[in-house]
Amino acid sequence: MTMTAAQVEAYVDAAATALDLRLRADHRAGVLRYFGLAAEFAALVEAVPLQPHDEPALSFAPVSPPEKTR
């Protein structure tokens, strides 16, 4: 389930308060945008059904996407 903009804002505000973190006004929009993006990624991961035999990867090695040819 994807979080709504209001839920993202409420979560960021609550987390900042819990951590005694002052979020500058000029940073707020970027923090909300980034957290919303992270919430979307989390929803995609949570949508994948896992079975008892599924195991986590031992390591993660990111690779660059292939360059597009024109």
C-alpha cells in the first residue's frame, strides 16, 4: 500500500519530533519528496509474495544500466 502525501508528511513530522530533529523549511519539500519515493519503493518490495524457502541475498552488487544506443 502506497502512503498518501498526508501520511508521508505526518510520518516525517512525527519522526523528526521523536528524534528531536529540526527540519529546515527550505529542506522540507526535498525530505518529503525523498521519503515519498522511498515509501513507493517499499510498497513495490512488499508487493512481492515470499515463500518460506525464499532466502535473502548474501550480498548486493549494483551494476550500471546499459547505455542506450541512439
